[in-house]
Amino acid sequence: MAPPRSLVFVVDDDEAVRTALRRLLSASGLDVQVYADGADFVDAVAVHRPDCLVVDLHMPGLSGLDVLRQLANLHVKVPAIVITAHDGAETRAQCESAGARGYLCKPLDAHVLLEAIARLTGHA
């Protein structure tokens, strides 16, 4: 019997990034759901709990940091990886303080992302 597939939620306002990540993760044997904004993800997480979250830091509406804080306020524990094109030590520290378990800079290295997801889901 095949091991269960991990469910990964991707939240990014950039359609091209969502599409690329969905394809990469699906091709790697993961179940993937994508969301264009943080509010839709927060609504969805009330119904479905992903094994891992990949969330863009800079989005209109709820930012990735806002999403992490919303999860904490809702007492929802989801291992999260923040992705960003604008790295900064202070921002990284804020994300880690808000519960991020990974922080990766764009452009993403597919191998590094997949390793991070495997580590967080226990399927390394």
C-alpha cells in the first residue's frame, strides 16, 4: 500500500507562481491546493488542514505574515514556509516569531523547497 500523500496549500497572489508550484508539487507526488489570497486560505483551513503551507510574504489584503498571525489566533498549527522576493533580517525574524518553520527567497530552488516540505511533513 502506498503511503498517504501530503496535502500542501500554496498561497500566492501571482498566478504564474501558483501554477508553477502546483505543477512542481503535484509532479513530486504531493496533493496541492492553491489560493490567490490569504483570506481564502484562512477560510479553507477551517475545513481542511494541510500538512504544510507555502505562503508568499507580500500579497494584497492579508500578507503572509498576517496569515501566520491569523493561524495563531485561530489556534491552527500548520507547518509553514514563507516565500519572498524581498528578503530582510527583520522580516525573517518576524515570520519565525509568528510560527514560520521555513523561509525561502525567490526565485525558489525546487530541490530546496521540496526538501523543506518533506522535512516539515515527516516524509523526508
